[in-house]
Amino acid sequence: MILFLNGPFGVGKTTVARLLARKLPHAMLYDPEAIGFVLRRALGPFTKVEDYQDYTFWPRLVVGGARLSRAVSGRTLLIPMTMWRRSVFDPVVAGLRRVDPNLVCFRLTAPREVLVKRISSDTEDTGAYAWRASHFETCLEAMRDPAFGTEVQTEGLAPAAVAGRILESLSLDIGWSES
């Protein structure tokens, strides 16, 4: 199985994915941002793009990496990634479905004021604040589109509760505890 956790910056995708990785048997985190970082480092001096998702190779490498991870490990992949453009999201999802037809996409959402507070209080990646803020409205608008996955509202919920809702929606009974 592959679980794709989409949503705007600050909604808690990575935190929820980490919780799911601890709870789902044989699950592992697969972060497409790592591919973006490598492309930016390798191609940056030659090809300038605003977002590494704009690199032509990025979608294919994300799918190829997922295919390789599944072939080598056979494990459930948890993919936390903000994708707001259907022109990028749709081909990646189509490719991931070829890797595993059991792909499930979730769209984590929260109100604007909650996300602004989370983004501005992020102490792990303070350098990303300006970029996230400049794409904030675009991401919020995109996350209203059900094509980006099944909505899971996160407002007022601890990350463990969000993970629990995802597991419930998958009908997985693995003894989840929100503590």
C-alpha cells in the first residue's frame, strides 16, 4: 500500500506520516523532497526553477524511487508532500498507482489562521518561511479540490488523532491509541 499525504504547508503531513510509520506494520517514510534537494544541487547551476517540482525529471524520479523502494522492501510507503498543481500531482499519482494500485491519497486541511500560526512558529525549517508564505494562498485554494485526495480536517486535533482518522478510513484495526 502507498499512502500519499497532501496538504498545505504547516498542516502536519510529516508529523502524521511519522506516527503512521510507527503504527503500520512494515511502513516507511518516503520523502520526495530529498529527490528535489538532489536535483536542485545537481542542476541548480544550469537550470534555475522556483520549485524543484518544476524539474522535468522530478515526477519520474519520485515514481521511480517509490517503485524501487517497494521492489526492494515490499513495505507500505508513506509519502508526505505538498503538491498544489494538478499538472504535477496527476502524473505522479498515476505513476504511483502503477507501482501499487492500492494507493490512497489524503488531503489534510486546516483553517488559514491555524496554518499561518504553525508556519510562523516552525523552528525546524525557518529558512523556508518566506517561500511557504509566498505560496500559501495557492496551496489553500488547491486543497479545496477533492482531486487531491480524501479530506481529513486537522483543526483542533492532535497529530495522533489525525493519524487515527486516517487508519479508521482505511478500516485498519491495529489497536490505535491517541496517547
